Amino acid sequence: MDLPTSISIDDSGHVDHVYCYGDDYADGDFELMQFTGLRDKNGREIYEGDLFEHKFGYSVLDDTPHSEMGVEYGVVVFADGRFGVRTPGWGVRSLRDLLSRKGHLDDMPDSDLFKMIIAGNIFENPELLEAEIK
């Protein structure tokens, strides 16, 4: 979808129409996503509804990280007045803390193995979320 030039909202607060250069989209052809004000390790803007990919592994003492052990996906949500990542079995964790490696990533090596990136969003890549739930 192109970048909208304007959005029409009806009296009940629902998006009625999105206007773009060259194209117009009627209701149902788009999803609006709230920007969190944060970016992933690649500089990509993070929006509510984005799917976080967290590659995890383990390390032994001061050794380099062992090979990648798995991947978990979480959904960026707005809950309790802040943005967080909802992951199965963990509930909602602070998005800012996860990006800054606070908490469970404090002692992990600073390598790509333990960093989180945006893998897609729930609207365009629902299969990533479905695979995590199974």
C-alpha cells in the first residue's frame, strides 16, 4: 500500500476511506498501525501489531554463544499504558526493556543470536504467529 495522503473517519469513529497518491482504498483494504516510537536492531520502525522474532541460544561461562537453539515470536501490543511484546508463556513484557536487553538478556553475549528483529506483522504474516501457537 502507498503512503496515505489523508484518512476519512466517519461520525462513529471508524475509518471510512484512505486516500493515497494514485489510488484510493475503501474500508477493509488496509490496517492502521500505531508507531511505538522505537526501532529494532536494523533501524526498522516498530508498530503495534508487528511480530518480533527473538533468536535465542545459550552460552557457557565466557565462551562464545553456542549454535542457535530456537526462535520465538511475540506480538507488539499496547497494554497497561505502555507498549510491550506478548509471547506465549511469558505474558506481556516491556518492549523498551526487551530492546535494551534488560531482564532475561542481561548476561547474554551482545551478538545477533540474542537480538530481536521485526519479522513481519499480524496482518501480512499471520502464519508466523500460528506456527508459534502450535
